[in-house]
Amino acid sequence: MTDDKQEKDGVWKRDEVESPCVSICVIQPESRLCVGCLRTIDEIGAWSRMTPEARRAVMAELPEREGTLTKRRGGRAARLKQRASGGRS
């Protein structure tokens, strides 16, 4: 793509592996994975400096990581409900 074409399009695009970020940035304490994109904190922090090959390797691992996240049990609302019922669920 020529510089003129890039200027006319108004967008400069690079040939890179896109980030898997879905803007749900919460790190699950047990697995230390982001519940949104399934990357580790280190992978998220290093993403912009990773080579395309390293990014592809992370992307290939993400489907396997989904099963490592534990389901939430209801958080604070569930604890309050449990206390109100005398400790029984």
C-alpha cells in the first residue's frame, strides 16, 4: 500500500495478530487468568512487544484455558442470602 493510499483511507493498518481482549478485564484469583480474554497478566502486559509468532502461540493456547476458570458461586449476594437462611443453601 502506498503512502498516498494510506492517507486517503485515513487509517494505517499493520499486519499483526489482533488482541483477544473483549474489554472484560477481570483477573480470576485462582487461575490468574483474565476472565475476558483468558490471557495471563504477563501476556497482557507484554502483548504489544510480542512477536507475531509469540502472539499466535498465546492465541492457540486460549481455547484450552477456558476450562481452567471456576464458576462463581454468586459473590456477596449469595453469601448474604446464605446467612439470612441460617447457613443453608
